[in-house]
Amino acid sequence: MQLNGKVALITGASEGIGAACAAEFARAGARLSLTARSEAGLRAASNAAGTADALLTPGDLTSAETRSAVVERTLERFGAVDILINNAGAGLYLPSWSAPLDEVRRLMELNFFALLGMTQLVVPHMRERRSGTIVNVGSIAGKVPLPWLTVYSASKYAVGALTEGLRMELRRDGVRTMIVCPGYVRTAFQQHARGGSPPAAMLNARRFRITAETCAAAIRRGVERDARTVVTPRTGWLFILAMRLFPGFVESRMAALHQST
Ligand SMILES: NC(=O)c1ccc[n+]([C@@H]2O[C@H](COP(=O)([O-])OP(=O)(O)OC[C@H]3O[C@@H](n4cnc5c(N)ncnc54)[C@H](OP(=O)(O)O)[C@@H]3O)[C@@H](O)[C@H]2O)c1
């Protein structure tokens, strides 16, 4: 899809990968509808993106009212949603066997149900126009389970399965879906995690982080070439392949990293 003049609705756009996507898509000529809880963050992201006409809808996406408001306002303002980037999400570094279930449900509400809720509001409109792309920001953790983020990985596996199933459901409707699997991205994701902390080995791996801008550029290129899956950085594919070919070995290495906490 070429992006000039297209309408991109981006969730979690107040900072991190979402804000970087706002700037990246604006540079490509897209019109923006941005949402997250922080109004100040949305304003800053919109200013940084250099767009005069970005639509900002602050609110908590786990609420059905916020989701309806974002989509209705976008359609009212721009008359279309060409690209939905379901990016809002959070982590949880607690062991799955002891994490309070309420906390796990809260995580699933944001990482999975809010994303599905947004998708359900936007897809009928895209089907009617026989055009559109749903971009779901998953994670490399949705391809290889990370033992320090087991519950988060489960939420991202769910997002991956949803993205691929949805693609087949909509095959004849002109609506595409794309799953994005970032590795370690330099954002405040770890500070915003809902509980626990990453193992020491992960903190030491900071030098492997990519920037949110690099991630956003990969997402933009993926949308432009109608990709099904974007893994960024691309070396992440080696990790995915290693897990497929040598699961026992990769699991033992990951467990060792986890125990380095
Ligand atoms: N950073 C990484 O290493 C990494 C790696 C793989 C995948 N990812 C995925 O990338 C996505 C973006 O993460 P990030 O690294 O950019 O994290 P981030 O800097 O913490 O940004 C998260 C965004 O989500 C929004 N958000 C959080 N809770 C929300 C809620 N209840 N309602 C509406 N918006 C909410 C936040 O805005 P407000 O606080 O203003 O609401 C913020 O804009 C997530 O889905 C994450 O799982 C990140």
C-alpha cells in the first residue's frame, strides 16, 4: 500500500514505538489518528511528527467507550481508516505460576482484547471499502517464549494467531493483516511493565537494542510492501529458526539466562 494521503490510526502513540510510527507514517504522507491515555504524550508525538491535522483521542483502550470514540472520531474527521496499527501493549515480568490472575487478565485486556476490540470496529468499514491493512504489534516473544515474560509471550502468541487467522478470514475482502515482531527496542517498556523485572542478562543485552525509529521504519516498509510478517531486527529470524530446529537447546539456553536473575 502506498501511504501518501492514507489514514493511519495508531494506538499507544504517546511514546515509544507508537510515537515513532506516527513520525514515520507522517513523513510518508499519511494522515494520523493517534490514541493513548496521555493527552500530553499524544500532543508531543503529534508535534514531533510535524503534522498539523493529527486527530488526538486520549483514553484507556481497555474501555469499549474509548475504542468506539477513537474509531468514530477518525471516521468523522477523515472518512476512512486505511491502516490500523494496534501497538498499545505492556509487559509483565512475573512468573506465570505465581502471577496474580487479576494482573494476567489486565494484561490480556490490553495486549489482546483491546487489540481485538479495535479490529472488530475497523474491519467492517475496511470490508465495505474492500481495502485496508491491520498491523498488529506482537513481539519476538510471540514466536519464541521468553521465560522471564511467559504471560506476555502468551499474549503475543495470541496476537500472532489472531493476525494470521484474520488474514485467512478476510482473504477475499481486500483487507490485509501484518504481524510485527520486534526484538529488544529502546523504549520505556521495561519501566512500564506491570510487575517484576527482567533478568540481569537482559539488562546486559541492552547493546543489542534497536531504536523505536528503526522499528517504525521496518513497520512502514512492511505496510508499503504488503508484508505478512515483519521481524525487526531481521536477525530475529535466526532466533525463531533456531527455536524451530533445536527447541531443546534453545530452551536450555533461555532457562539458563532466566536463572541468571
Ligand atoms: N520495547 C520493546 O522491547 C518491545 C519489544 C517487542 C514488542 N514490543 C511491543 O511494542 C508495543 C509498544 O511498546 P513500547 O516499547 O513502545 O512501549 P511503551 O514505550 O511503554 O509504550 C506503550 C504505549 O502504549 C500505551 N498504553 C499503555 N497502556 C494503555 C492503555 N491502557 N490504553 C491506551 N494506551 C495504553 C502507552 O501510552 P499511555 O501510557 O499514554 O497510555 C504508550 O503509548 C507493545 O505492544 C509492546 O508489547 C515492545
